[in-house]
Amino acid sequence: MGKVALVTGGSRGIGAAVARRLAADGFDVAITYAVAADRADAVVKEVEAAGRRALSLRAQAAEAAELVAAVERTVAVLGRLDVVVSNAGIAPYGPLEEVTLDEVDRTLAVHARASFVLAQAAARHLPAGGRIVMIGSSLAERVPYPGWTLYAMSKSALTGLTKGLARDLGPRGITANLVHPGSTDTEMNPADGPEADEERRFTALDRYCSPDDIAATVAHLAGEGGRHITGAAIAVDAGVTA
């Protein structure tokens, strides 16, 4: 039986690119989605076209029970779980004085709590050699413009989570790592969007990343080349944190 990966938020953007790349590398892939069932189905068809089994699961990242159910369903249908990628996210933005407590609670639930719940649920099934990969943000390391305080705080929490997981799960041969994308050409932040030139200015390479750039690093961590990397935070950000 081939290895199995679960990618949250896998219906579009970075998550979809990760799902496609892991399928190309020989993984069967389950993805979660929040609302876009049609787009999740399209990713499933791409994975199946690569010759791998695929599964789409509706699960809201802010709902812990739904995340746990997605992990259990993945194992039940695909037979095992070897890699989990915590990718689902939102992008709250705005003046500090206008941020509400409801926004704080939701953002922390989607980014920090969901990643903890997912890792905890996955750890019950991951074998020796299992991998956990968190998708963070370069804004957790450097915030070059205002309006992103809440987002940066929520993504920064993943650093401590990743390091703790590395210590907790290392004795079982399971790795945990964090990938920090910079400005990435997705629907959330298109490379031709109104703020793109300003964001590009902060990079060393004067360009956006593509979702495939992020997926390549996730695939490395999930593959044989990543077996001795754990507790690490890796920037894939065109040098914005250089």
C-alpha cells in the first residue's frame, strides 16, 4: 500500500499545489475544503489522473471535531496516514483599532488551534517516518507594513507548536516542520493585485512565489530528503525575511 497524505485547505492555492505535488511523488491524497466542493472535486480528479487515490472531505478548520473526523475518515478510506499538512487559513487584515475579539478568536482557531488539533489527531496514526508540515507565513518573521498584526500573531504561534511537536514526536521517528511562504500568487493575494508591486518591493528577488514553489519544499520535507529535518522553520519567500 502506498503512503497517504492529508492536506487541509486543499481545494485551491498552496493546498491544491501541495496535493498535486504529493500525488506526483506517489502519495495517495486526502484534502479538506470549507465551501468549494466543486474545486475540491477538481483537485481529486487531478490526483486520480496522476494514478493515485484521492479523497475530499468537508471540514471547517475552526471546528475541531470536523478536523478530527477528517483524519479518521482518511485512515478509514485510504488505509493509513503518513503525512499531514496543516495549510487551511484565512487572511484577516485591517487597522489594529478595528480588530474585534471575534476576529481574534476565529483567526487563532483557524491557524493555531486547528494546527494543534490536526497534529494531535494525526499523531495517533502516524508511523515511524511520519511527517507533519505546518504552513506559516513570512509575516511571522517580519511585518514590513501595518494591518497584519492579528495574522502575524496567529502564524507566529506555529513556531512554538512545531518545535514542541518535534520534541514530543521525535522519539517515535516523526518529524514536524514549518514552511513560511512569502507573497504567493494565489486568489487571496494575486501577483497582479493592487498591492502586488508594494509587496514585491520587499523581496530580494523582486518576484512573487508560485504555489508550486511552496509545494516543492513541502514535498522535500515529506520525502526521503526530509527525514533528518525536524523542528525547523523554512522560508520560501523570495528573500523577504533576508
